[in-house]
Amino acid sequence: MHLKELSAKEQERVLAALNECYRRLKKAQLQAADLSTEGFKLLFQSAYQDVLKYQK
């Protein structure tokens, strides 16, 4: 994903989702490197869905 290709609103959502990912990792006392690519992808998808729910 190329951040520059997204609208300002979409960039905000992606950054909020990444922030949520790292908040969850910190709470679980993990680092992104502890997850597989697929694991982080699932984490991001879940966080992004939560961002969409709360940014309406």
C-alpha cells in the first residue's frame, strides 16, 4: 500500500489502524516481529474494522 495514493481521510484511517495495532501488541507484550506476515495482516484488518466503526 502506498500512503501517498490514498485520500487524506483514508490516510488518517490507515494511521489510526496502525496505531491500534501497536497498542494491541504492546498490551500483549509482543512486537510486530513476533508475528508472521499473515498474523500482522489479520491484526491490521481487525484494527482497521474497529477504526471504521468508531470514525463514523
